[in-house]
Amino acid sequence: MLQVAALYAQMVIMPSTAMSYRTNEPTKPLPYRNVYGIVRDSAGKAMPMAAIRLLSTKDTVAGVTNEYGTFVFKNIRSAEFTIQVRVMSYAEINQKYFFNDTKKDLVLQPLKLRSNALQLQGITVTTPTGPSQRGDTTEFWAKDYIVRDFARLEDLLKKVEGVTIDKDGTLFYNGEQVVRAMFNGKQYFNGSVKDAMKELPADIIERIQIIEDNKDGTGPRQTKTEESSKTLNIVTKADKSAGKMYAFAGEAGTTDRFGISGSRKTIDGPKQTGISLYGKQAPVGIRQGEPVGTISKSIMPDAIGFGGAGIGSNGMSTLYGAGLSLGHALNTTTTLNHSYSGRYNNSSGGVESITEQFYDAGNLLKKISSRNTTVSSNHELATHLSSRLNKGFMTFRIGAAYRESENASESTTEQTGIFENVQKTKNANTSKAPSITLNGMSNIAMSNKASFNIGTSVSFMNNKTTGEERNETFALHSDTPDSSLVMKQNSLNRSFNAGLTMAFIYSMSNSLKIRTSIESRFESQREQVLREQLKEGAPTKDLNDLSYDNTSSIARLPATIALEYNPVKGLFFEPKVTYSFNAQSGNFKLSHQEVSRTNHNILPELGIRYDNMNYGSVSINVGQVVAMPAIAQINPNAIYHTPFDITYGNPDIKNSITNRYMIRYNVFLTPIKTAFAFNVGYNTVQDAIVSNRILKLDDVTKTMTNETYYLNIDGNRTTNAMLNLSKNLKKLNVTIKYDASFMNNRYVSFNNGTQLINLSKTRRHGLTMELSPLKWLDLSPAFAYNNTSSKNNSVNGLQPYNRDFSAYLAAKIFLPANFSMEMNAKQNIMRGTNLLTNTSPFVMNANIEKRIFKKKDGIISFVVMDAFQQNIATGMVNFDNGYTNTRTNGNSRYFLLQFSWQPQTWGKSSFMTGQRRGDGSFK
């Protein structure tokens, strides 16, 4: 204490003494000043590691107190500012200061913390403060939310208002996906949000930031109304800013399931290393239930990278993979990251489905049973360079990938209705697809008023496939085919894309900014399909009428000028005009046909945004987007995608223009601690490019051929809306979230010259809660309603639909001796068109686990999934003239024995030598 008192006395006395020697100098306002202070606890002791922020109209800086409880902010531009102090278990300090503008050194009176701890059934909490908004960053303090011991970042995020995590582990904020993860201002390994949520412990986190970056995620937006993307930045406690993470997991169970994984990661700012190995085998096509148990939820699924099983009726998949990553700092401003991932997959499975199509001649009902096997390997290598310049930043990324696969499939289709026959198809092919991508972005501040952005992108992909296909048609109950077609097929798909973007931003005044940009893009593609018909005892024959070799190129040059007008604080207007020049050309070699066209459009747009800490943020965007037809859609010659699926283009087809209208609003209502977000969009399309299918029936071979033509039409439109409402009640330790989404779609097409109007509707409502009513109990009830339906004037009054209401409850009980039990149960009530499964399945999953080892970082768990074997569902897909139903794998009940060990150590960063930035990094 004597050292602290002496230090603070020196801070107070020295500036005063220095000032006494300047009494004869003129008292004019100074451009900069230094702010000194000390933080003490409720007992008067110095408080180290207290989070400090200084806020003013000109400055926003953050830091932490040193070991003596003192802090200093240098080069502060305003003499009027607010100091915020936040420390776990103490009430937040918000103190406003008004100083003389002529003093260089400002010494604050000691800031004394007041204890504000509350006791709730054995859980210590503090009074919630809600999020704070700073520019494009929304910040949440971890201490405002209660989580259990051993909780992960995902558990903390589930408590945060406005945040939702779907069943696949995708993170959303105010209904918009968060696409990348940062760790104390540096990219978290490969930027995976899912990995960060699963791997990082909640107790190291000080703050969570949701940042609205530019659409490429390379830096801040240049204007308030431009397109954006969302980034999650995890700011750790200063003494927990570097760590070593190990994870080992294994599982074995019924239905031939096994899995094993191991990883080691170290992270300290830009210095990041990681290695992982994994393998897993499991049935495919299983409808995914809610994972149960710590291991299933936080380690095995994403560490192994198995992903969702999708739709399928049976089958098995085996996956092995490895990953490497290395990040390091070349100097104090430049970081370099390298990564490699490779995986090998061997899967086989089958699908059973019902498809019904409606034509003028009648309906066609298809019962399809198919089987396929895929063996594939995939390798990806990337290097990413990021550098802070004196007046800007620069990023560069180069990536290479190679994919090789072998596929074999066979299917049997029984058709009734306008045709009554059986079609059998066999297909086998191999493909090799190398690719390379390069991306670069640089922002340079030319002066206090002007900045320049330049971005480049290049990509190349070459996919070669060779294979053979056999199609046979049988009469019902016959073993002899009526017709047969056997073909060898070689295909090539090669694409090259290059782009250059330049933007110049100039601030004409404090309230008016002008932005000009030019984006040039070139795309070329070659698509080649060469087919040969095979006949036993006869030479092969080139099928030029079923083959095609097409090349196409597209050049785009949109130029934009925009004005951002800021008449009052928080209000922004941005009118924008884009001139778009487009050129297309194509060469269809086998038909000796060349096509080309040029066109241009003038596209207006208006953006309005208003930001207010009390009333929230609202943005309105109105604009137009042009879409060109594909080069094949303007080629009048036949292109055989299959022998029974033929496309003819239309040289006179026009570009389509989409008129877009969007309103977004979000607010955090501080008095009632509630987050609210609402989005609504409306799109209409002028000269929409639609298809006209001409159906030709062959009564002799009992086959059907579809010829597709293209034309323009008006009348397509889409309306969508999204609502999120969430509230955290800290005294009860409960977070309540309601979300709803609506979509109406009107799509026009043609069938045999008859106009078809498809009206589809999608509705979703969800209510979820996360609560801990007792210190030994966690509950997570949820309710959801989904409704999808369509109406089409070609289906003779039938309206395919799918409705699903579900009630869900998860409970976790914490027992003595580090035992815990978890259970979740879900009751669905499903109704739909030609459902193939139980319409009211009840699914229950459960586990019991025990934490082991000295630090309790090991777990042994026993899991049962779908105890009553009812987790089977029908997936329905609507299309223009019908629908398809597909059933999931019925082998849905299984048991698992799991083990994991996940030791981690966290400490101070080696970069912790200076003041901390607001994003958690160190100067």
C-alpha cells in the first residue's frame, strides 16, 4: 500500500509542479492531454486488472489497471469524457468529467468500487448492465451472464440477448449469420465460429463483441449503409489471453459406430499452432437429434468434422482427416497464417422416395429406390497475410485445393399414371478437380479526409470426369428391357475468374462523404461433355447430337458513385447510382454456333440509416440488381444434359432486374433489458428469366423427354420477414428468446405453353428458454411450429404441404461426486402430403457422465439416443409441377460409450507489454 500511495502521490504532485513553471504561457486550448487515475476496491485497496474505458465525442480507448491499480490514457483529444470501470462482483462506475481545455495532464480523484454481489441459490451474480454500442461494434460483458463451471463459449452465447444458435451450430445475431471468429482482435485459427464456440472456456472471457465489418470481412465499412458481414471477436481477460488447448476423445457404440480424435492448439495473439487427427464411422441418413452430454455437444461432432447426415434411408460412412495450422508475427504489424486440411471419406447409402408430377396428360407417380457409393479425398492448403499499415491495412490470401472422387450408383424407378413401367439406371464415374484461389485487399488513408481501397481476386478450377451410364426401361412385371441405352461419358468443367475493385472515399466535410468505385470482373468457362454409345459386338460411335463442347466468357464493369450525408448525429443518407456494362460471348463448337451480346444498365439505390443508443438502429435500402442469362440460355441449339433432358436457348432473352426493398431495425431496451430485431424484405423481378417445359411422350419406348425453352416474364416476387425478441432475467437466471420468420414466394413458369403460377408459403415460430431454477438443475424448454405449403395451378387442386409442431425439453441434473445426468425429449406432431413415417414421433435422448482427474477435465459418458426409435421423418421438397418425399434412415436408436480429456492452460500474453486496445489486442 505504501508503494501504491507513493506512486499515486507522484502522479498528482508532478503534473502540478510542472504546471507551476508555465504560469506565464498563454492559456490556449491544447490538442491532446494525458489522463491519470487509480481504482480502489470497497475496502480502499488498489484494484489491479480492472477494465477501464474512456469515452468522448473524439476518443474511445480501453485498457486495464496495472498491479498498483493505476491507469493512464495518453493523447486524449477531448477534455470532456466519461470513465467506465468494470470489475466482476462490483457495481459498474460511469463517471463524467469536464476539465479545463488548457491542461496537458489530468489527474482524477480515486475511483472507488462498490460491492454489488447478490446470492441466488449458491450462484454469485451481479446486476446486469446490458450491451454497449460503439460504432459498428456491439459489446457484451461476460460477467453479466451466469454460466456453470466448465461452460464453453457456446453456453455463454446462448444467454446473450439477440444471439441464436441453430441445431447445426451456426451462430446468428439479430437474424444475420456471424461468419468469422476473432480472438483478441486476431483471426481465430481458420476463423471458424463453430470451433471457437466449442473449444474456448467461458471463464476466460471478459467481453464478446459482434462487429459489423465490410461484406468481405477484411475491415470496417467505409459508409454506414453499405453491405456488411458480422464477425465475432472474443476478448479474454488480460491474464487469460494466451493458452494451450488439448483435446482427446473417443467413442464406440451400437450400429457399428466409432469415433476418435485428438488435437493440440496454442494461441497467443498472432502466434497460433494447431494439429488435429480424427476418424469416425456412423450410419448415414439418420435424422439428427439434439446432442446430449458434454462430449457429444462440445467435442465429438465438430472436432471430427462429420457434419449433418442429410436425407437417406440407409447406409454407412467412414471419414478420416487431419488438419495443421501455423500462425506467427513477422513483425509488430504483420502476421502470417498457414493451414492445411485433408480428409478421406468412404460412404455408401440408399434413398427411398416418392415423387409426384402433374402434366396436362395426367399425373406421374414415381417410387424410387437408389443406392450409391462414394470414395473421395480432399486436400486444402492456404496462406493468409495480414498487415497493419501506418495509415490502413492489407490482407492477402492464396489457397489451393485438390479433390478426387469415385462414384457408383444404381436406381430403380417404378412409374404409374401416364406411364406404367420400370426404369433402371446404373452410373459410375471418377473425377479429379484441382483449384486455386488468390484474394487481396488493401486500404490506404491518403489523408485525414481521403482513403483508397483496392481489392483483387483470382480463381481457377479444372474438373475432369470420366464415366459410364446405362439406362433400361421395362414393362411392369417384366424381366426383359423394352429399350436400352449405354453410354460412355467424358466431361470437363473448367472455370477462370478474375476481379479488380477500386474505391475512393473523400470526406468533403464532417457531414458529407463521397464514394466512387469501379469493379471489373472477367469470367470464362468451358463445359465439355463427350458421349459414345456402346453396342455389344459393334464399334463405338460418337454421339455428336448428345455431346457438347461450349466455351463462354463474361465481362462486367460496374461503376458506382455514392454520397453519404450525415445532417445530424446518427442519421445517414446514401443515394447511389451504378452504371453497369456487361459483355457476353460463347462458342458452341460441336454445333458451330457463336453468340455474343453487350448491354448496359443504370441502377439507382438509396440507403438510409439511423443509430441511436436509446431508440436503436434502423436502416432502409431500396435498389436494383441486374442478372444476365447464362450463355447456354441464349444459344438456340440443343444441349443434351441427359438423353431425355434437352435445353434450347433464346437469343432474344433480356437481362432480368430485381427491385429490392429492405427494412432492418434492432434495439436493446435498457430499462427492461430486452433485445428486439425486425427485418422485412420485398423483391419484384422485371423480365424474369423463366422456363417453358415441353413434354414429349414416347408410347413405344414408354419414355418421357423434357425440352426446355427460355423467355422473359414479369410477376415473380418474394416477401420475407424475420422477428427476434430476447430477454435475460439475471435474478432468475433465465434467458427467453422468441423468433419468427415468414416467406411468401410467387414464381411463374410454363409447361407445354401453359402459364403456371406457383405460390409457396413458409412460416416458422420458435420459443426457447435457458434457465437454472436451482443450483443443481438446468432446464431448456422450447416450442416450434413450421409450416410449408405450395399452390400450383398445374396440380389439379392439390396443395402439397408440410406442417410440424414440436415441444422440447432438456434437463441436466448435477449430482454429488461430479456426476451429472442429462435428458432431452421432443414430441413432434407432423402433417403433410403422402408422409412416409410416423406422424407423431416422440424422441428421447439421455446420458450419465462423470468428471475425472484432478482438474476434472476428463469425462466418461454413457449415451442413449432415440430410446424409442421414432426419430424418423419425411423430407418434402416442392417444385414447379409436383413434390418429392424422402424418408430418413430408420436405424436411429443407438448407444455410445464416450471418453474425453480436454486439459487447457491459460495465462498472460507475451505481447502484454503495453496498453490494451478495445479489441483485446496489445499495443
